[in-house]
Amino acid sequence: MLRPYQSRAVEDAVEVLSNGGRRLYAAPTGSGKSYIGAGILERLPGTYLVAPTDDILRGFASKCGVSSLGTSAGREERESRGLWTPMRLRNELLKGSAQPPRYLVIDEAHHSEAETYAILHAMADLCPAVGLTATPYRGTGRSTVEFREFWGEPFWILRWPDAVEQGVVTMPTCSIVPLLDDDLIEIRNGEFIVEQLDREVMTIVNRVEQLAVKWYDGTHYDRSTMLALPSVELADYYGTHLSIPTVVVTGEATSAERDEAFEKVLSRTHALVQVRVVSEGVDLPIRRLLDLSPCMSPVKWLQQFGRITRPDGESEYICTNRNLLRHSYLLEGLIPAEVVAKSEEEFGVSSRTSYRAIGFEGLGKFKMMKVPLANGTTGSLVCINKMEGNFLVQYAALCSPTDPEVLYARKVSQKDGDKISWGKWQMVDSLPDLDTGYTSVFKGQVTKPQLDWWKRDAKRWGLNADVVPDTRTFQALPVLANTRRRLS
């Protein structure tokens, strides 16, 4: 039986599809989006459900009363009932071996920007479609805007705080064990350079063993445990060099090999060492995640974190790198500020945190200001300006490590000789094109009136009034005060 929020989502999706529309539905990992997809298939004949991998489809199949066997016969039965991977459906449509769908349900819809999906939509004559995802965004503000040009704004079936309060998912306890400062690793095309990352993660294997051996009593682990590694080579290396029992699962493993490995992990005789295999759509009661895989992608991180949020038990997340600092805002305030502050204390505040606001193309081009917050954490502010005739045009991007929303604001002031008539900050949707002559604002000492204002009102807007700002950091106060927004 569907939960009330699942039933509402099915009803809404059926109405959207029947009216020829398109909508993206979002809910936390582990909240049962697959049941929503199954419900839509049951209600609307001619609907195809598309998921990125056959493993995910097998999970759907079990909820639809269809074969979940990892065999060709099992796949044929699933496809006959409208359950497809995008590649298989694209190929069969090209050959004319499959009828075009009347409606599409795209599971893990954050993948839908891939070329295969674009071809698929075109071959399906852009039929009505709905998407299901736990991560209705991309890595930066601008790429998220582009993603939503197709889907529109997401319809949140259930938010993270509500899901935890209702017992739909569990919130793991989160802790920091600082083994790897990934700020020392270069970034290329939005991700860490693999060769550098592998070398650094390889050097900490002995420290990882000292940590993990405490969980093993000689026969069993105290809870089902998973180690997340960034590459196949590293997974094999850890599987070989750790003296405690492990089983390695990578994308090259067969379905039978995975099932056998998962059985060992759930019986707690072995720890799972894996590379993005247990990340999305895989429903295993993993209760401990040791994160050894630094990543810049919020989608990858949250999909992996979501593997330990099943409601029937206690879970723990142990972060060995800066992932928690980078991505804690995704949990909408559920990760305590003191945990984030502890991570900042261990690693220091990184200028890379501003990438979520200004994109990778803005990193290194503009100054990122550390903004002291009242909750003990550190926000980031990028403030840029340029002259347009007699007008000084300024933009600001301000974010907190625990707040999911980036505040974008714009201010236009008029210059008359040596005098400036200062405007007020107003909220906008995004920053302008960063290649059009903008520079970081001037750094200097605040005036006494500015400092008095900071001491008087900073706490009201979520800022730390005890820290003396410079002119760049100070800009956070008027931005917040003018837009009436408080940082959490």
C-alpha cells in the first residue's frame, strides 16, 4: 500500500501525463520513489519506465510483480512490461523492435541531460514525461538552470527534514576523521584529477585499516559496512591490502557476483569495498559508510550518502575528506552546524566552496570572502562589480555550508564625479556572464559607522558579530539586510 505522499505523487503524475505535460518529482533517497513509478505504470497503459541500469530495473520489477532475475529471459519479461534502460530502449526503437511509448517515466532523472536521453525523447516524439530523482539539480547554479529548462522547477514530494520527522528515512550520525585534505588535489573539468587522487588515497590505506579494524571482532563487523573508493584500481588495492575481510564490487561485476558479495556484507562477515556501484537505486541496509571518495559533484555525493538512510536502524557516516564541508547543505539543515564547524576546524575553509555559487569557471578568477556565521560555521561570499557608464553595477553570491539556497543579489549605484548615490541590494536569479569585465570588489578597512552596524545587527542576519570584517566581508551585511534574508 502506498504512503499518502506517494499516492499524491501518483495522482499528480497521472494528471500531468494525461494532460500532455512534463514534471520533475523529487524526494529523499530511500523514500520509495520506485513505488511511485510502479503506481504510474499501473494506472497508465502505454507507459515506459526508464532507469539507468539493469540493477535498478530489477528493483523496480520486484515492486511490479515482474521477474527480477539477472538473465536475458528476465530482461525480456521486464521490457515486455515497459521497464527499460535508456540504451536498450533507444536501440530497440531505432530497429523498430519496440513500439514508441505514450508516456515516459524517467527514474534517476538527474541523468536525463545525457545524449542518450535526448535521442530517446526525440524518438518518442517528446511524449509526455515525468522524472523521479533525489537530486533535482546539477553541480552549479548555472548548470542547474540549464537542467531545469527541460523539466521546470521540481515538485518536492517530500523534503529531507519532513522525511526524517515522519520516519520515512533515518538521518545518520555524521563525524569527521581527517585523513585526506583534497584541497591539495587539482581539479580538471569539474572533478579531481584521477591520478593525483588515487595516489593520495593509496597512501592512507594503513590509517584506514587502523580505523576499520575496531569494527571487526574476528568473525563479524558490528554493523554492515561499506567503504566508498573513487576508482576501480583503488578498490582492488584496498581489497588486497586491508587485512580485515572485504569484498570488492565494481561496475565490472556480474549480477550474480554482486548478489553474492552483498549477501556477505549483510551477514556482516565482510565489508563492502565499492566504486559507485551502491549509489543510486540499490536498496541495501548498509549501516556504515566510510567515505574515501572525494567528489565535487553534489549529485554523486548525495546519491551515495542516501545508501545509509534506510529507516529500520541506526546508521553512521564517517567522512575522511572535505565532502561533508562541500555538500552538507544538501541535507537542508539536518547535519548539525557543530559537525560542519568541526570539519572546518580540521581542514580549514576552502576557497573552492564558492564553486556552487559561481561555477568552476569562476574559481580563481574572483576572490572568495570567508564570512563568519553566528552558528560557528563559515559562509562564502563572492562580490563583483564593474562600471557601466556612470553606474556601478555590483553582484553578490552568498552561501552558508548548511543552507541549501545560494543568495544572489544585484545593486546599481550612480556615480557623479567623486560622489556615489548608493543603491540597495535586490535578489536576482543568478550571476551575469562572468567574462564581461567584472572584477572583485576593493579590499580595505571598514568605516566606524559600518563597524557599528556590524556589531549591532550582524547576529540578526545570521552573521558573527564578534568578528571584525574587512570591506569585502562586510558586504554580506547589507546584502542580507536589503534582501531580508537570514543565513542559517
